[in-house]
Amino acid sequence: MARAIPHGFALSKATWPAFLAVAFGLALTSPAFGHSTAPTGLVVTRTTTTSITLDWKQDYADSYDGYYLRVDGGARVRYPTSEAAVSGLQPGTSYKFCATINFTSLTHPDESSPTCLTGTTASATPTPAPTATPTPTATPTVTPTPPAANRPQGIWAEAHKVTNAELAQIKALGYGFVWSRANTADLDRVQAAGLKAAVWLGKWYDDNDTDGPRCTWQKSGATITGLVNAVKAHPAVAYYFVDDEPHDLCGNVRSAFQARNALIKSIDGAHPTFITENRPEAFDSLANTTDILAAIGYPCHWGAACSVTNIAGRIGALNAAGVNHYWSVPQVFEEPQGCGGYYRTPSAAEYSAALGVR
């Protein structure tokens, strides 16, 4: 999860394999079309002079393993979810993008029929007319302001999945809080390690989910009331984590999150609530539905230069959406390149460029 910028917060999703094991894949293979079903809702969500970001509905319910995308009929590239950021393009140029479903069922061909659209990169800024050269003056050296000492720093480590020794290591690394279920046994271990906890309160089934009734909460209001009442007085509680990446795929998402937040705050108004979100186009609908919106943006993946617009674009979208309080979720992890991994750890120079630090 990605960035260390104003309203900051440092949250890493996979510093140790014991905490999170999520494999995203990227591979080049040969095509075998034939099934009439194709991805739907293919749209361009963002363009720069050198990149185009696309999104489509994850609405296929049969057996599949991600998607493929081709640019101008070239080699297909596998993406684990229903979105793709294509970089290395030319300014002011149109490209044809075709997305297919990567089937896993033996009764289907290798991939579905394609859905295609044309997207155009932004034009390069024209060179301004020459002007008279002013008398040079000395440029003072600007030292970036360090983060505030009380800025929260958490890590995506679930208390019930890590050992006491690992909790101690998290504390030694300078993190202040981890994830915890809403029970006192987990919270007692977190407190013993000198840490605080973001208490997980279940999830929202968005339009992409198939493990529950779509556009509803996993836990009822009565269940949430019981969970919050059981832990609200525990000294390890720091935040309530309402949901991870709800997106904006359900028409009732804003009202549902406002109501869930109001319920939590009616029981415990002392501890802030937050959600995480990785899609800038969802910021408008989710803005200020909880106390904090933690924006996810990972700029670096295998096989390409790190995006210099990923983090800055999310900050701009947060501000445009009028989000009052937001956290950053920085990319401080890596997935194995040879085992289907997608994200790679940025170098110090790459991260500085992605953050706009000179």
C-alpha cells in the first residue's frame, strides 16, 4: 500500500512472508480464443503523456485466473485483476487495447474473446517561446521537512498470524500499530509488545466479490455493535478498520459506509475509523465516509520503470475529492519475480522520484 506524503502514514502490506502471501502474476504466452464471453465495461481511467490506465468489470463468475491485455495486437500480458496500467507509450498517440479473460477450466479455450477500445496518450507540453535570459541568482538549498514525530506508522501484520517475536521485531523497526481481530486475546498480545492495533471489523462485498451477497456487509449491525462494545475500552485499540478497497462498484456504497461509520462512532467516538482504497476514481464516493481514507498507490512493478505519476495522481485525486484526512500506504515490499510476482521494491532514487523529492 503506498506513499509518505502530507497527512502521512506508513503501512506496508508484506514486509515478512508470514504476514501476507499474495501472488500477482505477469506472463507472456500464446493465445487461443474461442469462448464468446468477454470482459465488459472496458474504460480508460487515466492518461499521461507516456501511459494509459484501464479498468473493466470483474463480472465473470466461472473458473478463470486473471486477464490478458494486448496493445495494438502485440504480445499479451497477464494482469491479476480487472485493471491495467500500460507505460512506455508515446505522447499524443492512439493505441488499441484488447482485454480477454484467462480461463482455467478445461472445458474452455485458453482465453475468451476480446473486448477492445482505443485510448490516446496526452500530448506533450509544447516548448514555450524563448524569452530573455534573466540575471542568474543563487538558489537556496531546500531540506525536506521530516515527518511529524507523532505521525502514525503501521504495518499490515495480523496479530493472530504472527509470533510474539515478530511483534517485538515490528516494534523495534519503529512501527506503532498492527492489525488485530476484535478480541481481547489478540489485543493483549499487541499491548504486551508495546504496540497499538487497528481493529478489523469485517468487509463490504463489492460488485467484484463472489464469496458473499454483493453490495452488502459481511457482518450485521448487531454483530458490529457486540464487537465494538467488547474491545472499545482495551488500551491497545487505536483505530477501527472498516474495509479494505471497497471501490465504487455499488450504487449504495456511500450511504452504506456513512451508516456503518455512524454506528461505530455511536458506540465508540474516541477511536478514529478508516478505510483503504486504491482506485482514484472511487475517492469521490468514499470521501469522508470514515474519519480517514488511506490511499493505496504502488509505483513500481517488474519489467518497467517506476511510475512518477502514481502517487502524485492519488494526492491530486484526494484533494479534488475534498478528503479531509488521508493517510499514505507506501510500497515497501516486493513479490518474487520468478514466481508470478508483480510488484518490486523501489530503489531509494526511484522512490524519491515517485514522491517528487529532489
